[in-house]
Amino acid sequence: MSTIKTIAFIGLGNMGGPMAANMVKGGFAVTAYDLSETALAQAKKNGCEAAQSVAEAVSGKDAVITMLPAGKHVRAVYGGADGIFASARAGALFCDCSTIDVQSARDVATEAQAHSFDMVDSPVSGGVAAASAGTLAFMVGGSDAAFNKAQSVLDPMAKTVLHAGGNGAGQAAKICNNMLLGITMIGTAEAFVLAKKLGLDPQRFFDISSNASGQNWSMTSYCPEPGPVPASPANNGYKPGFAAAMMLKDLRLAQEAAQNAGASTPLGAEAQALYALFDSLGGGDTDFSGIIQMLSGEMNKA
Ligand code: NAD
């Protein structure tokens, strides 16, 4: 049984808001903080106690969960005179669920260890719907001991909690997975565009390719062509789902990591360029599978 009972939750946006609500449902006493008064008021309605600062939220708590936009926000909230390191009680556990660059995740974890705190990076797969349903997939980076503690904390928000490796490995797993997802989505979309130009019926192409060597998740679970996969956003006007702007963010993080690590990822770079183009044409708020509309020339017709 976990001895962690009190939680501070910092960052109550589209994801963090419903995640904090699920922590309350999971039986934890949750003290919440966000710069947005609206987000804070909603958290109160969901059963959280509202704090007026990071320091007030984390003071005396067993664990701290953060769900913030990017690395710079995470560095600011953890570091600094009124930050988490300065205000948390000795021995508290930190779980950063934000999607951020690998280097920031490693730097913040190193600082946490220097202050004798346990910390994991625990980014998620799954969007707002999964955050609300408590069915997120967590990819966790940290020591075995920190992972074991974090498992029971993340459980009320999770479908799966997997240990990726040491600090930063959760972020690495997330961006490598999403780089692959971006590439396979573009490849799948191109195949449907070409199939149709060659006079193939999309459903027949799907029936053949999904049972042949072209089979992949972007085709069989999230098909960008309307029709073959009823639950895919293609059948719902490409409403996200997973917004193309979020995919672009992850592809940028992957390229940044690839450059820092000296890895050659030319298809990842091309996927980033194509999603940046899609975003600049107004596709950012569309589901990422909507890139098929750009590739087929449908976007320009609007
Ligand atoms: P969001 O912009 O809706 O929420 C971020 C929240 O952080 C905002 O409410 C903001 O006010 C708050 N914030 C920023 N700086 C703060 C500070 N200094 N102190 C307190 N609060 C602060 O973003 P989101 O969609 O909830 O995403 C959060 C993270 O989850 C991002 O890293 C994103 O990449 C990742 N993510 C998002 C999705 C998704 O579908 N939205 C899916 C998977 C992962």
C-alpha cells in the first residue's frame, strides 16, 4: 500500500484539469494550483483545494504532479525561490507528466536528486478524452524505487504505467513513439491519396493493405481516409483526437533531441516540415490525421 495520500497538482489545463479530478476520485487529498483563476475555480468544483501559489500548494504534501506546457515552464515551477524544490517537504515524490525536451527532464531530475527528492518524468499518450476517462498511458523515466512509488500515484489517471528507464527515458519514449506515429500517418495518407488517383476504391485498398505488409496502427486504428475505420476522426470532420499542433510540438522535440544526440532522422525531419506546413495552412487545430487533406490538395479547395 502506498503511504502517499496528499498531492499537489500544478497545471490544470486541458489535460491537468481532468487528471486532477481523477486523483480526487482516486481517494487522494488534492491541492491544486494554476496561473489561471478559471482553471483553479473548476478544480475547486471537482473537489480539489485551491492554493494561491506553487509554494502553498506543495508545502507538506507527499507528492507533487505537474502538467505544464513546455520545458521552460517546468524549469520555472520546480526551480526558483518559490519553486517546488524550495517549498516541498523532505522526501516528497515529484511526477512531471508534461511533454518536454529530454534535456530539461534530465536537468530537473538531477536537481531534484541533489535536493534528495525522488522524481520521475511521466509523459502521457492519450488526449483530453483519455485524461477525463482516467485511461492515459504513462511512460515513466526514473529509478526503480521512484517508479515503484509513482505507480500507485499515477494509477487513478492511467490505463497503463510503463517503466521506460532512467530519468528522461519517459520523454525519450514519448517523442520516439510520436515521431514514428507522425511518419506512419503521413505514409498512410500518401498511400490512400495515390491509391485513389490510380482508381482504387479506398475501402478495397484498406482491405488489402491492412492484411498485407503495409499494415500499421495509423491505418487500422486511426485511418486518415473516411470510411474504413468508423471510430477514426476522419469520420468526424477530423475533429481531434490528437491535434496536429500537438503532433508538431512532439516532432520538434524529436528533432531537437536527434540533433543533441547526433542521430540521423531524415524522415522525422520531413514529417516535422510537413506538419509545420499543415499548421501554417490552418490545420493546427485539426486532428493530425487531417494532413491527408493537405496531401490530397483538398485543403486548397476550401
Ligand atoms: P494547457 O495549455 O491546456 O495547460 C497548461 C496549464 O499550465 C495552463 O492552465 C497554464 O495556465 C498552466 N501553467 C503554465 N505555467 C504555469 C505556472 N508557472 N504555474 C502554474 N500553472 C501554469 O496544456 P495541455 O493541453 O493541458 O497540455 C499539458 C501538457 O500535456 C503539455 O506538455 C502537452 O504537450 C501534454 N499533452 C497534451 C495532450 C493533449 O491532447 N492536450 C496530450 C498528451 C500530452
